[in-house]
Amino acid sequence: MSARPEIVVGWLLGADLRDPDLLAAYAAARRRLEVFLQAAFPEFYWRFEAAERRIFVPRGALDPVDLLELGVSEKLHRRWDYVLVVVPNELVARHGPSSLGVPSSALEAAVLSTSRLGSGDELVERAVVLGLHLLGHLWGLGHHAEGPMRPVGDPEDLRLGPFPPEQREQARRTLAEVAASRLEEQRVRWRALAFYGRTLIKDARGIGEAILGYRPWLMPLYLGRLTAAAAVSVVYFLLTSDAWALGAHLSWRAVWLLAVLSVVAAAAFIFSGQDLGRLGRESTWREQLARTRLVLLGTLGLGMASLWLALLALSFAGAWILPRALLEDWMGLAPTTEHLLRYAVFTATIGVLGAALGGNLEEEREIKAELFFDEET
């Protein structure tokens, strides 16, 4: 047994593939990927475990959401650090004409499609490079002009090369944290708050980078029903006299407290309503699962906070253009800029609560895709 920290990667076949030539190419790509990473990161002991879950037929396009959920379930059950779900099928693309792979740093899982990678030795080399590219995203690496993290437009762009020194060092730091002992391996009787708190403290940088990598401030642009519900709520409260009579007379402490509570409640409501926390078959304490839930909750929280800021600007602009005489009649006093701003804070808060209801009207796969996918490679 090597004394070096161990990194275990699952190579999971997700389709009922029987073609012996393609299966042999997959096995060769897995071995070459393991050899490459052992040479690139010799301070770790790399172990690739092959497994099969022949759930999907090897024809037709597959939704990466289903494959990622399959992968993370197996990863947690088999105690892998990362998992690559490999299929011969095309992948359903949401933001482009096609997709070769989908990494998810939140789930520490990725989907790799070989549908357009050719055959024989060409397929093996391209699968290795695509696997490195996807794993690089799981380690928090961005695109680079050189090496495996070069942007992929076509299969011809997949050419093998070493990681640049700065990216190798960034990946090494991430891998060192991953290879450290898991919290569930410690002889401690954990309580929920303590376990999640320790998970956050242990990998605060990685969790924060994963959350920011999802650009949660763009979430309202992709989730139309959520944004529409928020906008309707804002417009209704801007044009309702009773709401003005209440909102404009609340104290600053009350409106800020309501704002914070609304963002937290909206994130928790969508997380629970879309069943985002159920990602595997495990019911025991698992650090990987806790980390994933923290990333998803953090992404939702920042997304709701960003939506609140946008609604605040919309509410203040709407309040500003309403006739002052009308507002004075509704409020029972002469409106000042402070009154308008305070009411805008109140209205944005109501809008976020409306967004939470709209978020649970979104298609489950669509909202999971926005929260799970780092990119469509």
C-alpha cells in the first residue's frame, strides 16, 4: 500500500453497451487516463475503478441530469472521490447545438459522451483529453490556452498535452484537500449542525469557488417562471394602496430583517421543493454529500440575493415614477426618498418570496441543470 494520499476516480459505464471494440476502447482510455494523471501528479496514488450501471440503451440522446444523478449515487455508495459517467450516446444540450460532456463541481461528477469522438486509437486519445478537461473543471480549473483545459468546440480540439504549471499547482491544492481523511472516518458522534459546519470550515475555499463558478447572479435569466413570479409580485405591490400603507411605515430594522429572512426562506423552499438534497442512496453522514448540499444551497442563496437586488432597483424605479399625489393619498403622508427606498426594499422582499413559489413551478430537470452544470463542453 502506497503511503501517498490516494485519489479514487470512478469510471462508470451508464449504458447497456455490448460492442466489444467500443468496450475495449473505453478500457484503454481509462488505463491511459490513470497513467497520465499518475505521471502529472506523482504525489498522489491514483486508482481508477471501473463499474457498470447498464440503465440506459446505447442509442438516442440522454439528459446529462439523469446521468449525473446516477453518477453521484454510485460515487457516494462506492466512496469514490470523483466519477466520470461514460456513455456512447449523444447528450441533450440546453445552451448550444451539441455537447461532448458536462462537468458538475457541485456533485464532483461529470458525464462524458463518446458519440462524436471517432473510433479506435482516435477515440481513445480524445476520450482521455476530454476526461482530463472534465476532471479539471471538477478541480476548479478554468479554460486555458494550453493543455487539457483548452476550450472545446469540436472533437478535433481534443489534443493531449500537460497541464500548465499554474493549473497543475491549483489542481494539486484541491486534490490534497480531497485526499485528506473524511469527517465520517473520525470517531465522533456528529450532530447535523456540527457536521455541516465542519464540512464548510474544512473546504471553505473550494465550496466558495464552486458556488461562484456557477455564476448564481445569472440564475434569474435562465429560470423564466421564477423571474416572472417575482416580477408579477413586485408590480402588484407597487399598485396596491393597502400595501403602500403598510410597507412605507415599517421600520428599517423590520424591512432589512424581512429581506434577509426572505432570501434564506426562498433558497430553502426551492431546495426542499425540488428535492435537491436527495442525491444518493446513503442515509449516514457523508462529507461529500454535505459539501454538495452546501454548494447547492449557497448557489441558490446567492441567486436569490441577486434577484432581490434586481427587484430592489425595479421597485425603486417604479415607486419613483408614480405620481406623488397618489402616493400621498395611499400612504397618508408626503412621500420622501427614504419612504420610497424603504418601500422598494419591502417590495423586493415580497418579490423574492413570489420567486420561491415560481421556482417550484420550474421543471425539475431544468432547475437541476442550472444548478448542477458547470458548462456544456
